Amino acid sequence: MDHSGGCHCGNITVSLRLSMPPDQVSLRSCACGFCRAHGTRTVSDRDGLFELRAADWSLVERYRFGSRTADYMICRRCGSYVAAVCATRTGLRAVVNVNCLDDRAAFTRSPAAPDYDGETMDARLDRRAANWMPAVVHGAT
């Protein structure tokens, strides 16, 4: 199940391979202020693969907040949030905002709203290593 998309202006492009159809994938929109402000619907598939590219990396903001353990990839030109990427003990992992995908309407499940407040940094990184999908960021500077 291959999906593509990117930011609104086209500077950031993403490709996503999922192990199941989009209407069967669990979505999340965590309770943090960032996700609430952006209306996120994120997906991860530990058996999938996420790839991110940018035409101009100077226009990619790697925003970090809270525990500062993940880079939230935002286009500086159009403001789109496309994914969060985190280095874990199992390698680079990501969750993708399905709202940036061309076929976003195919992701029909209502997002769960987990609350990660109080989670230790080790627990957070372990959860991401186990649940987020393998990621490749091409040409990052």
C-alpha cells in the first residue's frame, strides 16, 4: 500500500508504504498542544516505510518541543506539518500526518487521542522504537 504527498507548496515530498489498507490503519492525534493546533491525524506502521525529501532543505523547519526527542518536519514556506522523525535504538523512526497525503480521504478511521504527559524519556523512545515506522530522510543537511 503505497501513498505519496507532501507539503502544500511542494517543497517537501513524502512517500509512505503501509502493510495494510488506509481504512484499516489506526490513526492518532495526541493530546499535546502541537497536535491539537495542527489538527493532526498521524499514522505509523512498524512494518511500513516512510521516506522524506525536500527540494530546498533551507525551507524545512525541524521543530522540537516538549521532550525535544523528535523533529517535527514543517515547511517554512507554506507551514505544512508532514511528519515527526526520531532517532531510536532501532534506527530512525517516524509518524506521518496523513493530512499531507494525496489520498488522505482514504484514511477514514477516527483518530485516538493518547496523552503522553508524564511518560519518561526512556519510555517515550522505547514506544517510538517499537511502534513508529522505519524512516529515511534523503539529502538532509
